[in-house]
Amino acid sequence: MKSAARLACLLAGLILGTGIPVITPGPALPIAQAGFRPYLNARFGYRIDYPADFIPQGESDNGDGQVFLGQDGAALRVWGGYNIFQETPASALQEELRRSRENQRRVTYQTVGRDFFVVSGYEDFGQRIFYLKKIVRPSLQAGFEFVYPASRRDRYDRDVEAIGRSLRLADP
């Protein structure tokens, strides 16, 4: 099919006298890790893989992200946005720790890097595990939060590792 389209373009260019058109391939679609599907957000330029057995709930009304639901109550929320408060990874982590305290989450892990932070722990009195990673750049942010039953830790601890590795925010 591609070769037929190229031949048609070539013939049209020769017939119309415009010469041989230059055909450039479109951008390559990202390939997800095995057992995952890619989600790309056009508005904020980020991508992330989500588990293939999760059900996408549809792009949010403002186009900043989406929710993906597992059949056992697990939920993956992904979002992007403008960094209107000029947060740094360290200041964004402090704000997330404050929110975690307000929501009675027990944080058991936190780290901050050059352009990201991670916070993880338990909610609902240890019944659920949460893992939040956010990339923080001067103009944009992108992140995800994965909340899943602690009883399914064997599966989802591996999944959250893969999801975390897949999160990418386009270069400024």
C-alpha cells in the first residue's frame, strides 16, 4: 500500500511538471514494553506505557491526561501541565509530602533527582500502595500515580517499575 501511494505521488509530480516530490517518513510510533501499551499526550508532549489489561477511561476534557483502570481496583492516573509555580523537583516533592500527610498516606520511600521526584507508600491503613513519579522541568511537568491493592504487590511492584522507566517528557 505504501509503495502504491509513493508511486502515485511520483506520477503526479511528473505529470504536473512539479518534479519528483520528496517523501519523508512520519515520526516513528513508540513501541511499548511487552505486556504494555503506549499512551501519548499531544498537548504536553509526554508518553508512558500502561498495562495492556488496563482499560483506558478516555482523555480528560482539558487534554492533560487519562486514567487507566485494572479489573482488581488498581488505577493508573497520568497527567501533564505547565509549571506555573516554577517548581523544582525538590520543591514539588515537598508539596507532595505535604499532600500525603493531609491525606493520611504513610510515605515509605522518597527520592529526588535532577528533573524528577518519586514518593511511595501506603494508604487506607496499609490496604493500598501508591507510587507517584513526576518529571519537573522549568516550563512543563508530567507525572503518574499508580494505586493498587497491597495484596497484588507481586504483580504491580514489577509493573510500576516498568511504568516509571517509560515516562518521558519531550525535550524543551
